[in-house]
Amino acid sequence: MGRLFSFLGLVIVLAIGMYIYSRQMQSSSAAAGTNTPQATINITGVKTDLVGIASAERQYFTNEGKYASLDELISTHYLAGARQRPPYVYEVQISSGGFRVIATRSGDNTSGTPAQLSVDENMEFQTSE
């Protein structure tokens, strides 16, 4: 009898876990603000690029004691990579207390993607339509 209750408990926990997982997958596509699977893939790539640039910026600050422009990160080999992922172009805005890496979309919005995505020194994302 104890084994039966253990098995039923396991099945219930797995069912709850699958439900939560499926809801998160649905909300992650909706949260990205995209209408197509390809747009979701592009936004995921842009976010990955932003995190990579922000990480390079943080590493540069740790080693050099200041923040750097995108060109400087590339020339000093802290970042080996793209300055754009069409239709998005990247830039770094530096202030005295931090930085913001911004991806700006050019062209028409046919897929429902955000006009700008950005990440700051705290690795917090923001989007704007």
C-alpha cells in the first residue's frame, strides 16, 4: 500500500512539473513579443548577443577599471563578434556608473519584434516597442 501511495505521489508531482513547464514555454514565446517562430529565434539570438557584450563589458571593467565602447571591446579582444544581427544593430552607452548595451531594429516591423532591446550592468533586460 505504501508503494502505491509513493507511485501516485510521483505521478502527481511529474504532472504538476509538466504543467508548469508547458505554461512557461507558452509565456516565453509571448513575452518575447513575436508572431513567428523565426522572430522568436532572432530575438533569442539578439538577447544572447547582448548578454555576451555585457559580460565582456563587465570583464573589461574588472581588468581595466573603466567601461569601454563596443569598438574598444572588439579591438582589445574582450569581444570577438558581431556588431549586428540583422535587422538589429548593437551599441554600447557608457555612463559614469554603468553601461547599457542596446540592440535597435531597423526597417519595418513585420514579425512583431521589439524596436529596442537593452541590457544594463545588472544584466536586466528592457524592451521598447
